[in-house]
Amino acid sequence: MKKTFQSHAPKWPKLEEYVKKWIIHHRKNGIAVSTKMILIEVRRLATEMSITNFAGTTSWCERFMRRNGLGMHTKTTRVQKLPCEYERRIIEFRKYVINTRNKLCFEIGQLGNVDEVPLTFDVPSNKTVDEKGVKTIMIKTSGNEKTRYTVVLACCADGTKLPPLLIFKR
């Protein structure tokens, strides 16, 4: 079993040491690190160190992460739960809509559905590379992740889509 998980020694140990320190430094500061960021940094370091035969591919990044005990992690959060009677409420609402439409005699194209979607200007990544076994994953942001605008989407029951409406604060 031990031989199954063995990997070759790194070809450029000094380069990998710098990259690992770079990752740990960024993670201690709460900055999300993606595999693409690792590849950009390692290619930059390779040119600085005058390493000419280094490709810096995604497979190298995967092997590097495995050798150094790193893995992809998702930001830790709590998830909202659905109410226990949500299915019954959906059926009751559907019956109410059908009965109201029959009572008031309006066309199906006059029945619409509107939804507001809040979006943020800054969307921080929820995934980062960090050491395996870490319990809490913290990611710093620019502070604009709460600055929002709203997109209102609407469609009619006959399939007609209405143009989206953007609402900005102030």
C-alpha cells in the first residue's frame, strides 16, 4: 500500500519550496489561492530562476499539491434549511392560482412570475488551495462583496420573457 502512494521526488525542489511558502503566506492573510494562480506564480518564479525546461502544467500542479499535502477546500459556511412543509405549501399555492384564474377569467399570458436576484459587484472565490486537515477556511475580500445591485427577471405563463430590469442603490 505504501508504494502505491509514492511519488517521484520533485525535479525543482527549490521552486516548489518557494511556491509552497507563497501559498501558505497568502492563506495566512486570508487570500484565496486557485490552481491557476499557482501556475501563474510558478511560471513567473521559473523565469526568475532561469529554469528553461519547465512547462508548469495543471498535472504538475496536481502532483505538487499531492507532494506537499495541499488540497482544494471550500469556504466553511452554514446552509439555509427548507421549511418542513414546503411541498404542501407549493401544492396549496398552485391550487390557489388556478382557482383565482378561473374565477377572474384572465388569459394565461396575463399571469406572470417575477423574481429579484441580488448580485454583488465583487464575487470572492469560495474555493482555495490550503493544507490538508485545516478545519477553518478564511478568505479575505475587498469589502465590496456587500455592495449590491438587483436584477429583476420576469416571464409570463405563456412563455413570454420580459426584458430584465437593473436596480442600483442610490
